[in-house]
Amino acid sequence: MLVSAKEMLEKAKAGHYAVGQFNINNLEWTKSILQTAQEMNSPVILGVSEGAGKYMTGFKTVAAMVKAMIEEMNITVPVALHLDHGTYDGCYKCIEAGFSSIMFDGSHYPIDENVAKTKELVEVCREKGISLEAEVGSIGGEEDGVVGMGECADPKECKMIADLGVDMLAAGIGNIHGKYPANWQGLSFETLDAIQQLTGAMPLVLHGGTGIPADMIKKAIDLGVSKINVNTECQLAFAEATRKYIEEGKDQQGKGYDPRKLLAPGAEAIKETVREKIELFGSANKA
């Protein structure tokens, strides 16, 4: 049973913790994240980028897999299935496929068009009980081929988009996707504070959660961030554990080449990463 992210994020905002959005790329990823959330009794958001959706053959496949897995694994914690950085068309495809939450990334449109499209999606989502995330100011780094430097959003524009009735707002505060460069300036808490003051109870979203120091994460949560997106960190942990398994020649021992054995250390590494993040975000036992 998928739920919208609205209630879990409102609770997180009120309780000064954050819910992790962990992006999924395949079955192992999904299974590891769901198992860990259940073990830690934490609500969780499964993020799917359009690229990952395409890789898994389409959003219908993803929704069917996630729903079946929740049932087969007896997952009782709240789970939202969320489109990450959705295009306008992608949003409609996910609504149709049965996602419970979507992000419309209209940040590359002129503000008037972003507003018009967001307004339309607010109506559609509200009717279907789906939560909607909007973005203001581009998040830096590479996201599906688009490279940005991590701008800071204009708090007034944030207020304008928040007032359209979205459920959560991703605002650029100097954060970027992927690994942070050595000369990264850190998060702009001034911007975050100004946005929070104008948007009030609206849960704020921090993209590019990989590599942001723990103290900055905690401070961001204090300033109203209730959803933090993690993807690269799980990918790096998975790759490292898989490399180690092969370098140690374990794939050549007995049936070590069996994909279930070959991918097990990577799946375990994802669980470890998710566990650390859930503890850092403070969402353990908040299901």
C-alpha cells in the first residue's frame, strides 16, 4: 500500500526530523531500502528518476514491483513512490502508473510557465491524493545530463510557488547532485532561513544529500528541511562492495558468480548507507 508523502513530511516538519528519499535503480536497490526502513521503523520515500524509470522498462513496471514487494515483504511502514525531477509529461505518466508522489521540475521554464504548469498539476494531484513537490532555482551538479552550479533560489519565488498548493518545495541553497567539488562553498543557511520564514509550515526538500557534512544536515533540518534526497552515496557504496568482492576473487569460488551472491555485498552496503542516513535524519521509529 503506497501512501502520499504529504502526511509523513508534515509530521517530520512538526517533529524536527527528515524523511529520506532514497533513489531506486533496480530490484536489489528497492529491496534493500524497504528492508532497512522496516527494520528501523522509519517512513521512507523511494525516488525514481526518469532515467531509472526508463532503465527499469517504464513507470508501470516500477509501480507494480514496489507494490508487490511491499505486500510480499510485509512492509508496514509508510512508503511513498516518488518521481524525482519529473518533466511535465513524466508527471502524467507516473500519475497514470500509480505513483503516490511526484516532483515536477519546472525550474528551467520561465517562472510564469512554471507557475501555470504547477497549478494544473496541483489540481490533478489533489484529486488523486498524490503529493506534489516543486522546485525553484536549479540544483547544481548533473541531473539527467543537465549540469548546474548550485544556485540559490529567490525566497519570493519560493513563496509564490508554495502558495500554489504544492505539498513540498525543493529550493536551491547551494546544494548539488553527485559528489561535491573541493571548492564547494557549503549550504547557504541564510537563503534557507529566508525561504522558511516566507513559506511557513511547508516541508522543504534538500536535494543532493550525498556528501553534505552531518552538522550541515542537522542545521538544515532545524531550519525546516523535512525531506532529504540520497542517491549517489548508495551507488558509491554498492560499487565499492561489488568491486571488493570481485577483486578478492570471490566470484570464482564455488558458485560465487551467481548474481544473487555477486550482488549480495552491494545490497548489504546499500542497507548500511540507508541505516546511517535514517539515524542522521532522525526518522527511526517515526513510522
